[in-house]
Amino acid sequence: MLLTASCVPTAALREWGSGPGTQTTPVEGRLTFDAALEERILGLDPERISEHDVRSILAAGPTPRMILLHGAIYPSFLMMRSFATFLEGMGYPSDKLQDPADRSYSQSPYGSSERLAGEVA
């Protein structure tokens, strides 16, 4: 399973791209959200994230889309569906767990690698 996440304050992104000979990231312009929400997110203790924190703070922020990949054995997609249900129960937005094309919760290993690469990019 590939799972990535990132939380970088917008001020750090501005500093990252402001030195001589550096370029700004194209993501910087797309990361616009309320400064109060940013402070609430950055103020969380990563060792003690509660269900309430996920539902009220993290879900309101820039929530990344997860791409769940199941194995080649037939019932393995059921495990990914169970994992997605768990994440939804914790407050993760279901639209960030489902495939936008067909609303499924996991990708087949036999699907188009070009399509999957396009979604990741």
C-alpha cells in the first residue's frame, strides 16, 4: 500500500522557493485556506489525534486523495473496502477515498497503469 501525506505551512513553502536560483512549487498557489485553520492543524499533537480532531480540523483542511490498491487475489478488494470504511468512520472524507471515475474504493492491479500514473501525478 502506498500512503503519503504532507503538512507544510504556507510560510515554509514561500521560503523554500525564495532563495537565489530556486523555483516556487506549483502547489504553493493551490494551497490556500484559512489562516486560523492552518494554525489549528499545525497546533495538533501528532501523538494524540482524536476522532474529533479528524472530523472537525483535519477534514476541513487540504485533505489529500488516497488511492487504495488491492492485491491480485479476488477477495483482497474487500480488505481495502473495510479499510476505507474505517477511515470514513474516523471522519476522512469519502470523496477523497473513492475513485472519481467510478466511485469504487480500490484500484485493481490489472487496471491501466497510465490512468493510475495520471491520477497520482
